[in-house]
Amino acid sequence: MAVSASGDENGVVIVGIGVEAPGGIDSPREFWSAVAGSRELIGPFPRDRDWPLEQLFALGSNQGWAEVCDAGGFLRGAAEFDPGFFGITPREAVAMDPQQRVGLRVAWRAVEDAGLNPGSLDGSGAGCWMGATPLEYGPRMAEVTEHSGYRMTGTTLGAVAGRISHSLGLTGPSISVDTSCASGLTAVHQAAAAIRANECEWALAGGVCVMGSPGMFVEFAKNNALSADGHCRAYAAGSTGTLWAEGAGVIVLERESRARALGHHIYGRLLGSRVNHNGKGAPLAVPNARAQERLIRDTLAAADLSAEHIGVVEGHGTGTPVGDPLELSALIRTYGAPERERGPLLGSAKSNIGHTQAAAGILGLIKVLLCGANGHVAPSLWSEDPTEAVDWSSTSLRLATKYQPWDAVDGVRYGAVSAFGVAGTNAHAIVGMPVQENNNG
């Protein structure tokens, strides 16, 4: 059954957004302008991080290794931070993983976007869930350096969420989530479950990725799974691999009754979300189409919707020759039934910004929310030349090749988002965005 445009007072809604993305993006408005305008935000490797770039770019000369292009999606402000603003000493700030710093300031902006004063939340029972993975920032804790004494809190994964809760004075659950590239969407799923279980009245949830080293490029060069041309060609013919990137996204979640009472702007309703695992079978890092199909069907059931309601799917779409076809086969069996007159439009923000790892799912969700708020579907780059790994003539699933209106179903735009982790964890979420909630649709 479709969800009423008037909503469910006990349902969970999204009322605030904070974002940082490659290309200097630091607001939802700028992020929307980039994806709606088909901008690719890829750039060369940063030259201010003391990375061994000559060694990195020479990896392709070794037998069995792929070449590393001088390209990725990097945050311009990754090294920028005002510690005094957050009550942190400069010495401690330097020892902090930049994922803590970026996550903290993006969370602050999300709170402001929700119409709340971040400086007046001390003692609030709000929760915080943040997706992140260890990305090798700084010296090892066992090394005696000028940063010793701050390395424990500076590098522990739990401090990505804990730092936010501490700075804002939040006393609800504070949990860092690591399901690799599904982390951000898993964090949203867990935060919503906690609100529904009355563990907290509202929550921050999201994901952050800032690479402390080029280790992910080295690992995927050895696995021959990096993009050969410096582009992330999601679902496109000739795609050779993924392209790593950085980014952060945080949303504010609360019950709809609370949002209405406080007059908060509602971006959308989180109608259903689920998380599962591939199980045994193929090697750990290989996606599983059947597990993805089960996940989608379970999420539709949780949202009490049929596949026909979904107008947009923001896919995982890493641009790998193995992962994309497997994902497409699951999407075709669920959302893209051939008997459907017009299936959903499919795209991936990775085509614009690269693969932001733990932040990928949350940035995909934010893209869908902004599409809904603006009443249009943002195009997915490289989609004019789709992969030949699937028969597009036998499915109603369509790639989002252009900027186009998003038609509502009974006054609501329904979108779905996927994120799949390299350790086998999969996450999927469905949101509904009533046309009446925004002035742009």
C-alpha cells in the first residue's frame, strides 16, 4: 500500500542535512547544483599530505599490478579545522583522525540545517551513529612522538561518533559503525531503529571518509579493480574499476510528531531500511546478487510498498566489471520487472564524486532527498553508454541519462538507496518525499 501524503505521526523523518564532497562542496545546495548540473568533481591527488606519489604512480610497472591514475575525489578542506570553535586544543586536533574533524563540522551543519542551535544541546538525550572505517592516519600508537597521549582518542573508531556527542553534549547512544562501504546507510538504519524503540527522541546519523594514506589505491591496484582512466563509470560500458574518494554526510532524524510540533522542515520519511550479509559462497569481497535481491524485497516489505511505487533508485554503482552487473541483476529482478510500464530511473552519485567508501550510502541518500525536494532526477554520468552485461530491452529499469521531472505517486515521490560493503554487508533504504513538503516540486 502507498503511504499517505499526510504521513505517520510515529514515523521517522529526516529534518536536517549536512554534507561535504569533493570539489569544495560543503552545503546541500552546492551538492544539488553539482549533481543536477552533471558536474564531475574528480581531481588530482593532493600534494600536501606527504604521500609517496612517485611510488604510487609507478605501481603499474610491476607485474600483476594495475596503474594508479592521478585522480580521485578529494576534500579540499580535509586539513582545515578550527579546534578552538569546538573546544579542542591545537595539539589534540593534530592527533585526531581527520574523519573526526570533518564528521564533527558536518554534524554541526546538519543540526543547524534542522533549525536547532548546536550550542544549546548540552544534556539532550539525542543519539549519534556515524559510519567510518580505519584509514591509516598518522603514526602508530606504539611510536613515541609529540602526539603521544592523544593517539588513543585520536585514532579509535568509536571517537568518530563520540567526538560529536561530546562536543554537542548529547547523552543518548553514541556508536561508530563499520560495515565498510555500507557504513553510512547502516548507521541510518540503526539510528531509526533506536528512535522507534524510544532509545532517543532524535538522532544524528551519517558517514565520513577521509583517507589518511593512499592505502586503498594500493590495495585495489593489486586487485586490478581501479578505474584505468580516472573516472567512475557506474553501470557504463567499458568500466574498468572504481575510483576512490572522500566525503561526509550527516542527517537529523526524529519522529514526525516531534518534527510537526517543533515546525521542522521535513525532507522525507524513512519508510523502511534493512541490512543483511552475503553469507558463504563466493570470496568475501565478491558481491552476491541473491543477497541483494533478498535485501530489497525485505526493505519493500518493511516500508509496506510494492516495487511499482519506486521512481528512483540510487544504486551502489562502483563502476567495477564484477559488481555492477551483479547489482543490476538484483535490481532487474526486483524493481525492473519487464511487465512494468515504466521502471525506476537508476543512477549513482559515484559517477560525479567517486566512491566515498563509508560515506557512499549516506551521500546517495542525500542525493535522493535533494532530488525529491527539487522535483527532478539528477542525471548519472556515463549513462548514455550503458553496460552490455545486461539486456536493457528486457527490463523496465532505466538509467537516468538526463535531468528530468520526477513524477509523484499519489502526492509522494518514492526513492530507494543501496550500499554494499566489501566485507559482505549490504544496506538498503526507502524514503518517501511528499510533494507538499517542499516548494520546488
